[in-house]
Amino acid sequence: MDFKKLNQEKLISENQTLFAQLVGDKIKNLIRCSLNKTDLGDENFLKVEGALLIELESNIIIGLNGQDELNSIVVWLERSDKEEVNEDFYLFDDEIYPYTLSQSNESFIDLILNKRVVFIDLIYQQIFPNSRFVELPNEVGIIIGIEGGIFLTVTHYLFNKYNDLDLKVESYYPVIDNKVFKIKRITS
């Protein structure tokens, strides 16, 4: 794994090799990177605003965040399996307040932590509210299938218009309007 190439923010479609690292690995923790310390105690894990870091059993940490200019989610390697860390990103930022799923009181903790990722689907938006979106990549979300029939959906303004990186945990595959959105399975 070439850390220098993978630690830059890129579209998921441009970095499928990195993202495919999730499949088959177990989720050790989820970390929300909040810009506001008050978010941590007042809201539940799913509603905390900020980037998402997915820590895997293999020691890799993959970062996700919404990027308005692309109407997409971007992905990067925050920490490699060899403990290489990108010091420009969230783990070393003094202005970021990390909030981990393992420290929360969420009822779904046991459904996600230490469970294997089975598949990842990428959600593309194909019908737009105005023409400025037509030329954008529009990679607006991912669905992470987790062993035990659980689905973690990470979206950029798809379900929630107030949080640019929204999380949902469901026991069924998310219902998505196939006239507006196209879904593609990510493979290595």
C-alpha cells in the first residue's frame, strides 16, 4: 500500500483500491471529528457533525468527508497498517474533537464494532435540482454492508440537508429512489 498516494483526499471512484480495503476487515471503531466540543455531549453519535474515520482491525484508518464543490464524499488514508500517519489530517489537528462510537451510549454499538464489512455500494446522484450539478462527480453516498444484516449508510446531503456527512444505521438495505440515484458495488 503506497501511503503517499493514498493519504490525499480523493473521490471514492478514484481511490477504490483503498476503499476496498474495508471489505473483509472488521470495524474496530468509528470516530466522528467534530469542530465543536459542545457536539460531543449534547448529541448522539449519528448526529455529530464532521468527518468520519473508520478504524479497522488491521490498524488502517480510512477517512470520509463531504465536499460541496464536488457534491461528493471524499476518502483518504488517515493511518496505514504500518502505523504511517498523515500529520496534516484529523488525528493530529488540535481544533478537532474526536468522538468515538465506543465511548457513546448508542444501542447499535454491538451491531457494528468488531463486525466484518461484507460489501460497499457507492451511490451516484443522476437527477439534479439545477444544472450546476451536472458536471460534478455526484458520488453522494456509500452503503456499507456489515455481517449480521446491518447497513451503515454515509451520505452527503442525501437524507439530511443540514449535515454534510450524515450517518444512518439500519437493519435493512436503505430505500433509495433509483430514478434519482444509481448504485454501484465497489470491488478491488
